Amino acid sequence: MSQKDLNIDAKGLGKVAVLMGGASAEREVSLMSGAGVLAALQGLGVDAHAFDPAISDLGELRRAGFARCFIALHGRHGEDGTVQGALELLGIPYTGPGVMASSIAMDKTMTKRIWRADGLSTPDWRLVSSGGETAQALAELGAPMIVKPAREGSTLGLTKVTDAAQCAQAYELAARYDPEVLCEQFIEGDETTCPVLGNGAAAQALPVIRIVAPQGNYDYQNKYFTDDTQYHCPSGLPQAEEAEIQRLVVAAYRSLACRGWARADIMIRASDRKPFLLEINTSPGMTSHSLVPMSARAAGIDYAALCLRLLANANLDSPGGTVPGGVQ
């Protein structure tokens, strides 16, 4: 734990709710994230309690006297701006980006439009509404192509399509999770991810992680429930490449007006080593397999210190929303 974290008064943070579980397709992972965060905060003397919005009404947060929330929810109604908006109305500061940034980041299409407008590299894409349109997208974008829900996380509903015969089934799978389906140009090369901590001009990228999944398939199972995926941190990339990825993810983070923390996923095209932004996660996982804690450790920040730092920076969008005692 750094000196900066040692200066945070854990008890002075007040009564804390760790929001976990929820009703999204990522409930199982959220419960694992929340359990880790809860144990870490309690171990540091924080008056932290588990709170599952799928079981308890959010209004109970105010009635029970909670001073701030650590959002360990993933997916819909957790990192899409809805919970953030409710907490704004309740006047309870929370971890991570605010309402607008959370809402935009959850929508991969809107995220890509903003990044493209700001001159940030992201793969070409098409938004489709049928299997036929998916096949047309394949003809335009080329094979292989990624088909996925526009507003879902953790690779749920994702298919790597290599020929037109797969398009109808790939569309149907993605549409089970969201009516908006995104077809995205596949970038062949190294898969990486990079977290960002902080606010505004003070936002800083943590070390890059290079991901090597079995058969190159970094799916839901290989993300959370197997030990076959390899994570390299230090990444082993040339220093100039790592620095460029870090520059790109900080720019992407600021482009969406994120604050607190987030984690961006990047592919490095093998042919010319150009990095491409895929998406940004505004409530990253905090499980034993999760990547932000791994990157933070490489930067000298242990899991408990990371949780405490994020909690101390809990905030509100509304004017005067900054909470005394936070760190940058």
C-alpha cells in the first residue's frame, strides 16, 4: 500500500455499500467481484456492507445511512448509467464514471462514434437488425468478423464469423442479449487491455496486460473460470508500443469524460502494429481472474489499496459532488 493510500482514513469514509449481484447477465461475476471488494475494505477497517440491488430497493441506501457506494455491478443496470443516475438522485457518492460516461461506454456503437470523431482508432463496424444485414456486413467488412450485442459485456453473445453461413445464427445469439447487434471488423494480432485511474488531466494509465487465450478465444469461460488463459504483465511489448497504448487509452477515457477508473481493450494489428480500441469498461471486474488488480499490482498497488483508493474517490456528477478526503 502506498503512502498516499496510508493517508486515507478508512473509518472516516463512513458507512459503505458494496453494490454487487444485480439483475444483469453478469450477475455471477459481479457477486465474485463484490465479495473480493467487500473483504478487502472490511480488512482495512472500512464499515462496508454487501448490497444487492436485485434483492433490496436502492432507496434503502439512504434510509440505512450509507455515505457512499462502491459499484461492483457489471453489465445492464450496473455500469450503464442507470444505477449511477439513481445514486445521483439519492445524493450518495459512488465509484467510477458518472451517468453520461457510463451510459455511452455501455453502448459500443455510441462509444465508437465518439472515438472516431475524436480521431481515435477503432475497427470499422456496422449496426445490423437481421441475419441478412449481418451477411451484408460480412461482405463489406470482410472475414473474419465479430458479431456481438451493442450493449453487453464480458463477451456474452459474441461470435467470430468466418463465412456467410454463420451470420444468421450469430445474429440470433447476439440479439438474445440486446436488440442492437454490432458487426465489427476483426483485427488480427495481439490482444491487450489497459486500466486508467484518476480524473481529468490527472488520469493515468496503469501497465498494459497482453492476453494470450487458448486458440485465441478469449470468451466468457476463458475470462473468468479457467486457468488456461495467459496474462503477461509486464506485457513484453516494445516500450514504444506500450507507451502508445497507454496514450491511446487515456485519450479514450477522457474522450468519454470518464472518472475514477475504467479499463480499455485494445487489439494491436499484426501487419503494422497499429493499436485499435475495442471498448471501455467503466465497472471492471475485481475477481481473482480480473485484470485491473493484476495491472495495479505491477504498478505497486495491491488489491486492498486499489479498493480503498477507488472508494475514497467516490463522487457525484452534480455541482459540489466531490467528497472531502478523496485522492487523485
